[in-house]
Amino acid sequence: MYLYDQYDQEMVDTRVAEFRDQCRRRLEGKLTEDQFKPLRLMNGLYLQLHAYMLRVAVPYGTLNSAQMHALADIADKYDRGYGHFTTRQNIQYNWIKLEEAPDLLADLAKVEMHAIQTSGNCIRNISSDHFAGAAADELVDPRPYAELMRQWSSFHPEFSYLPRKFKIAVIASDTDRAAMRLHDIGIQIVRNDAGELGAAFYVGGGMGRTPMIAPCINEFVPLDRLITYAEACLRVYNRYGRRDNKYKARIKILVHELGKDEYTRQVEEEYQHLLDAGVEPPFAELERIRTFFEDPAFEADAPADIDRSDPDFALWVDRNTHPHKAPGYVSAVISLKPVGGIPGDASTEQMHLMAELAKEYSFDECRVMHTQNIVLPHVRIADLHALWTRLEAAGLGTPNLDQVGDIIACPGLDYCSLANARSIPVAQKISERFEANGKGDALGQLKLKISGCINACGHHHAGHIGILGVDKKGVENYQLLLGGSEAEDVSLGKITGPGFSEDGIVDAVETAADVYLRERQDGERFLDTYRRIGMEPFKEALYG
């Protein structure tokens, strides 16, 4: 993984000192809240319903054990003993005291972490495939390119005050595990007919109140022009993006209103201008970064056979491991979705344990997943039983990857000042319902996502089943959506009809699941069945 050089460390340390002074002035009353707000947002500090929330950047989701231990210590010292891992591969703390925030950031800086550009109208944390560098199906490890983009975008003077927030994802396989086409810019590393590596650029995706799937505007950008092309995309957006209406300020609106062809024409024109100016970082910088992502020392001829006589262990292996490029290894997913639990939450003790397991079993590395889980990317198959045993004892061994209980959910109205409805209780009730009725195993892959408001932090548009919480005359109401996908078969879910109460939405999810179980054909996922039979059978069952 990437290690800070002196410039990285100095930038982060300087920002901590600057923010410490800003907090002091706010606490002394020398700054009003309106004056302080843009300053705190530059450092990832939000004012939520009950307290300040801090969002910590985890670039492309990669952590070492020292960093995970530090996150656990921060949860214990500054929060209430837990943290919340997000769909953007970050971690959030929900109970931060303003007077302690600078010390928290200083503690992060000691382990090469920060909260810079996790908020505000700037380029946010660069995300990637959580199996990057380990997956058997990728062309190359996409993280060096994500790191190059992180360095380019950090404190970029031209893009510090964009019309709206901006999110970029980088992947390197045909299987999309990062919701790439639902980002402002999605980049897929590809190989052309000549065998050369390049980047396909998808621009103008996003969720929120106007969900859109990003179109491909260029199928092949040479990798030594990656930054230049991204800069051209952002320059056109920065120049013409709406600043008069925040609901129309995202790049997806600009691409939609200009049209893909006209937006692409303007990007290509700007791209040529930048090429003439010679702004691309030297290729030697990418080569320097790439050295930090070399493969660990995998054991040659690592054994691939394990004792599967324990059915609970065998089920966890089947569901929560992913094929690895190195023989004798897998990537092992640690579920943060126990039955009845809060999706994405991990306690101080659990984070410390995950740090220990990463060091012992995964070459001192773990990843935050797009699905709000944690993965140990490089685990010997021979070590899986010992790993699972320790996870089980800590409540981290739930075998539910991509199952109905592996729910993505935002914090909702329990914490968020923007939310209209609670997400957490709904997620808890759904996981408990399907555990009790025993239908979860029969359902197979079923991706369920819940948002507490139209901002879609829970990615409800992209769920096979999606739930959106709304306010209906002062009462929490839940809309049901079907048919979404964030993967390579990307699609946006459609609302079934009138919404439901909190208990009613749990019943509605079970009803939709029953329609699938009744109608599915051999080998079909929930999403496949929905696409084949359409909405009507589900609406008939839900509303009569």
C-alpha cells in the first residue's frame, strides 16, 4: 500500500494545525457558525442531529493494521466505542466534540490518515474495487492509478470549489464491484486490440434525486494521459456546471443537458489544449507509486484443500470468500451485517481484532468494501478455519455476502440532519425477519439497499430491492423499488407504487421475495427474474 512521503505528511500536519486554530476561534466566538461551516467541511466535519460527525478518508479502501488499530482507538477515545464504514470506503464517527476534533485529526495524521476532501464541493475520496490487486479477473491492480488521481486531486486549486461534490471510481475488470457507472467519473482500465492498456471513461453517473447511469465518452484513453483527460472532464464541468441551483449542479445534469456528444466534443477540445500545454505528470511518478503496490510474498504451492466437515464453516467459505489470482489463496470477507445489527458498524474491539487478523493472515492489509463490509484480500486457504473461528467468536462470522441480510443502509434519521426517515431499524427488522422465516438461504443473491432520504447515501436506486424513506405529512413512509443494479449490468430501480409504514415495508420485502421464489427459473437471481417477468406480478402481490 502507498506510504506517505515528506510532502504528504507535511500537507496533512499543516492542515491539522490550521484547523486547530480555526476550531479555537470558533469556540471563542470569533467565528460564527456560517463562517466556520465551510472550514469544517473542508476537514470532513459535519454538524448532524445530535453531534458533529467526522468522515475519515480511506483512499480506495486500503488500510494496514496500524491504521485499523488507530481507527479503533479513535472510536474509543472520541466517539462511543464504534465507527460506521460507508459505501464510499470511508469511516464515519457520529459523536464528535468540536473541542476534540483537532486532536482526533492529529491522531489520524500519525498513521498517515486524514479527513481532507471528504466533504465540500471538491473531488472526494477516490474509490476502487475492494478486491483490487487480488482478484483473479482484473487486468492490473487499479490502485496505483487511483493513488495517482488522489495525489493529483488533493488541494487542486482549480477544483477546490466545484459546482458540487465530485466522486471518481477506478476499476480494472469487466466485473464492476465499485458501482463505477454511478459515479461522476468512472474509469475502467481496459486493453485494446493491440494489447495496450488504456482507460475507458464514463462520465455523468450518480444517484440522489436525479439518478443517472454514466455514458462512455471515450473507450480508450492512453494510460499516460489519464490525468490530462480527467482534468479536461472536470474543466468543462467547472466552467459550465450549474452554481445557481444545487439540485442541478452535479455533472450528470450537465452531461444530460448538453448531451453526451456535445459534452464529449468539449472535453476532447479541452484535452487537446491540455496536451499542448503539457500538464500530464511524468510517467516516472506512476512508476514510483506502482512500487508501493507490488504483490506480497505469496507462498508457492500453498495448499488449496480444506476440511469442510463443519457445515457452518463450509457455508461461510462458500459465501464469504472470493477467488484470488494466487493459487492457494482467497479474499475473505468479514461481514459487518450480523442479524439484527446496524449495517456497517464495527465496535472498538471488533476493529482491533480485524487489525490483528489482517496482520496475522493477510500480509498486514485489509480493505473497506463498497458494501460496508471489510475484506482481508490475501488469505491462505489453509488458514481459513482458524480465521473463521476467531471471527465467529467476535460476532463477525455471518455468512451473508450478497444475500438478503447483507443490507447496505445509510445512518438515516437516527443521526443525519438531512434524512426524512430511519434506515437502521428497517434494516434490522428485515434481517431478523428473513432469519426467522428461513427464506434467506433459498433467495440466493439478493442485494437490498436502504436510504433515509432522496440523497441516496444507501444507494437504494441500485438495489435489486431498494427502499427509500420519505416524509409523508410528518410520518415516516417507505417506497419500495425493484430492479436496480450497481454492477456491470447496471440499472436503476423503479418504484412499485404507494409507500408503506415501517412494519409494512418489511412485509412488502417478504412479499416481493415470495413472488421471486414462486416465479424464478433455474439459475435466476432475483434481478434476473424481475427483468424477465417485469413489475406487474410484484405489484399485484403487493397491492392486489
